[in-house]
Amino acid sequence: MNDEVNLTGWMNDEVNLTGWMKDEVNIIGWMNDEVNLSGWMNDEVNLTGWMKDEVNLTGWMNDEVNLSGWMNDEVNLTGWMNDEVNLTGWMNDEVNLSGWMNDEVNLTGWMKDEVNIIGWMNDEVNLSGWMNDEVNLTGWMNDEVNITGWMNDEVNLTGWMNDEVNLTGWMNDEVNLTGWMNDEVNLTGSMNDEVNLTGWMKDEVNLTGTMNDEVNLTGWMNDEVNLTGWMNDEVNLTGSMNDEVNLTGWMNDEVNLIGWMNDEVNLSGWMNDEVNLTGWMNDEVNITGWMNDEVNLTGWMNDEVNLTGWMNDELNLTESMNDEVNLTGWMKDEVNLTGLMNDEVNLTGWMNDEVNLTGWMNDEVNLNYEMRAFPLLYNL
């Protein structure tokens, strides 16, 4: 087919184009049966209207592929997509893109069934609208991934994410990012189920909004981790945290940081359940606000530890405290410091229960203000 192919109107049966399509292919109207294009599509492919049955494009797509309207059945694009792929409208069944996508992939509208994109995504992937079923991106994502709107089922990104990943809106099911995240990861809005990031996080991780289920970050976190808003379930960070960790807002369940914390750890707000930091804390640990349950710091604390505010349950610092320990505010339950205290220990405020310091105290110990317990017990 050396020139344009233009089909317009009512196509009641299959449309099959096979071979060399040198110029544009334009199909407009009502496609009541399958549309199958196979071979070399050298110019634009434009399908507009009602696509009642499957749309299958297979081979080399050298220019834009534009599908617009009502896609009532599967859309399958397989092969080399050298230019933009734009699907706009109502996608009532699976959308499957597989192969080499050299330019932008843009899906906009209602995606009622799974979206599966597999292979090499060399440019932006933009999904916008209502995603009613799973979104699965697998392979090499060389540019930004932007998913915006209502994500009603799982979002799974697996492989190499070389640029920003931005998910914005309502995430009603799990969000799973697995592999190499080479740039920022930004999740903003309502995260109603688990958020699991696993692998290499080379740049910032920013979660902002409502985190209604567990947040699990596992692996190498090379830049800042910032969680801001409502954390209604456990927050678990495990591995190497090479830059600041900042949790700000309402933490309604356990906060567990385990591994290497090479920079500041800052927790600020309402901590309604246990806070457990275990491992190597190479920089300041600052916990500020309402600590309603136990705070347990275990391991090597190489810089200052500052706890400020309302401490409603036990405070347990165990092992090596190499710099100042400053506890300021209301200490309603026991305070237990055990191990090496290599610098000043300053407790200031209201100590309502036992204070137990056990081990090597290499510098000053200062207890200031009200100390009340029944019975009164201070063990140094």
C-alpha cells in the first residue's frame, strides 16, 4: 500500500491490512469486528470512532498511532512503536503494549480493564483518567512515568525506572515499585492500600497525603525519604538510608526503621504506636511531638538524640550513645538508657516514672525540673 488508506463509515466485518503501508492509514466510523494491521506502518495510523471488537497492530509502527473513541474490546500493539502512541476515550477491555516504544505513550480516559505495557519505554508514559483494573508496566522506563487520576486496582512498576515516577490521585489498591528507581518517586493523594517500594531508590522518595495501609520501603534509599500526612498503618523502612528520613504528620501505627541510617532521622507530629529504630544511626535522631507508645532506639547512635514533647510510654535507648542525649518534655513512663553514654545526657521536664541509666557514663548527666514517681526511683 504505497499511498493513503482511508476507510470511512460502517465496517461490519473484519478489517485486515497486511504488508507495507507507506502512507497514512485512516479508519473512521463504526468498526463492528476486528481491526488487524500487520507489517510495516510507515506513516500515521489513525482509528477514530467505535471499535467494537479487538484492535491488533503488529510489526513496525514508524509514525504516530492514534486511537480515539470507544474501544470496546482488547487493544493489542506489538512490535516497534517509533513515534507517539495515543489512546483517548473509553477503553473497555485490556490494553496491551509490548515491544519497543521509542516515543511517548499517552492513555487518556476510562481504562476499565488491565493496562499492560511491557518492554522498552524510551519516552514518557502518561496515563490519565479512570483506571479501573491493574496497571502493569514492566521493563525499561527511560523517561517519566506519570499516572494521574483514579487507580482502582494495583499499580505495578517493575524493572528500570530511569526518570521520575509520579502517581497522583486516588490509589485504591496496592502500589508496587520494584527494581531500579533512578530519579524521584512522588506519590501524592490518597493511598488506600499498601505501598511497597523495593530495590534501589537513587533519588528522593516523597509520599504525600493519606497513607491508609502499610508503607514498606526496602533496599537502598540513596536520597531523602519524605512521608508527609496521615500514616494510618505501619511504616517500615529497611536497608540503607543514605540521606535524611523525614516523617511528618499523623503516625497511627508502628514506625520501624531498620538498618543503616546515614543522615538525620526526623519524626514530627503524632506517633500513636511504637517507634523502633534499630541499627546504625550516623546522624541526629530528632523525634518531636506526641509519642503515645514506646520509643525504642537500639544500636549505634553516632550523633545527637533529641526527643521533645509528650512521651506517654517507655523510652528505651540501648547500646552506644556517642553524642548528646536530650529528652525534653513530659516523660510519663520509664526512661531506660543502657550501654555506652559517651556524651552529655540531659533530661528536662516532668519525669513521672523510673529513670534508669545503666552502663558507662562518660560525660555529664543532668536531670532538671520535676521528678515524680510513686515510689520515687532514680537509678544511676
